[in-house]
Amino acid sequence: MSGSKQVKYMRQPPEAKNVSQFEQDYRIPRQCKAIARLYTDELMGQGRVEIADQFLAGDVQFFGPGSEVPVRGREPFKEFITALRTAFPDLHSEVHVAVEEQDHVA
């Protein structure tokens, strides 16, 4: 797809020094799983927007419920989460199972 842009959703984990390639390959999915749990359990589930700076890219894009255009940027995303949590204070979100493949988590 020429001309298409890749959208960044999360910051890349920092590379470890003095660690074998095998250990790096194993560690990255575990870091991605941890980030997925932070995003789901704490950011979305508890509304802890202060942790978003730790793992969301500055140019994050998010399609929220009912939105026709994405929320663009970390600060607008935090505002969206705050509004969502205000509208639905009993919202509950948690990860039951995380499946990893290389540096992707579902």
C-alpha cells in the first residue's frame, strides 16, 4: 500500500543492553502483554489516565464508541477516557487471556 501511514499505538519498549537476542525476543512479547494489561485494566478499567504517558505514542489514534473520526493525540485520548469514565463510572474492563505473536498482543 503505497502512501499509507503506519499508525503508532504504543511506544516501543527500550532495548536491553547485554541481553541475548533470544532473551530480547522473549522479553518483548511479555512487555507487550504487560502494556496490554495496563491499558485495559488500569487505563480503561480504572480511568488512570496519568499512566498513558508511559506507553501511548504521542500521535496515538483511537476510534471510540460512536465516533466517525479518531481521537488523535495522547491528551485528547486522555480527555476521551475521562469523559467515558464520567459517563460510565461503573465501567469494568479486564484482560482474561492475552495471546502474543512476536511483538503483537491480542
